[in-house]
Amino acid sequence: MRILSIPNAITLFRILIMPFFVAALLYERYDYALALFAVAAISDALDGLVARITKQKTIIGAFLDPLADKCILVIAFILLSLQYWMPKWLTIIVVSRDLIIVIGWLLLYLGYHITKIEPSILGKITSASQFLIVAYLLLSINIQNIPPPGDWMFWAVAALTIVSGFQYVRRALRQLNEK
């Protein structure tokens, strides 16, 4: 089994740029934060595409890729809300959903040796909406002519996040019933 493949190297690169993304946000260098976030988003699409095309899907890649996505999103939501760019209530919803999913997976693994939770289409749409709201927010901070996100955008991301969170809980309970 190969651990270090091109897709995994791209994912590791995405993880390694996170401290620079954090620093850019903390030091209010939103231009750098936007560039690093764009690189992270592009590398996220690229690693999945390369893995499918070259048939280099690995167990470690299946674990690291969503972990890298969640880390950069959680970091972005928390830091942007602390700087009053992102609504705190939305950050609470996003972080809570991710914590519920991670704790649920851990309980399924420890209690029932269920190791795989397939991402749902709604979960992928939710992640995409979270990436888009952060990207749009960073764009609006950096480019004067772009208006800040409207409340409806935040509410749409919140609704998707909540519904997909309930879907993951329902799917986990179904897996438990099957065991």
C-alpha cells in the first residue's frame, strides 16, 4: 500500500500552508489569506482529481483530505468571526456540526468498530457552500467593489449545515441499527 502519492502530497501541502493562513488572518493580511485560501481550494480540487485519474486513492488520503478541509474551514470561520467579519452564530453552527460528526465517528469506531462514514452529496454541497462563503467574504474584504455577503448568504450556509448535520446523525443511527 502506497502512502505517499501525488494526491496525498498535495493534501499534505494543503495542511502545511494552514499555519501561514492562520498568520495571515491574525495579522489581518487578508490579501495573503485570500491567496492561501485560493491555493487550498484549488489543491483540494486537484488532489481529488489526480487521485481519480491516476487511481491513487489511499486510505490515508481518504482520511487526510476531509480533515484538511475541515481544519481550514474551522480556522477560517473562527478567526473571521473573532475579527467580526463572519457572524459568530454561523461559526457556532459550523463548528458544532463538525464536532458532532467527529465525536459521532469516534463513538461509532470505539463502540462498534465502524470505520467508514461516507460523505453525502448534501455534506459535499454544505462544504462547498462553506468554502464559497469564506472565499466571497475574503474577496469582499480585499476588493472594494465587491459587496460583503448578505444575510441571506449566511442563512443559506447555516441551513445547509444544520440539515446536513441532521442527515449525518440519522445515517450514523441507521448504521448502529444495522450492527
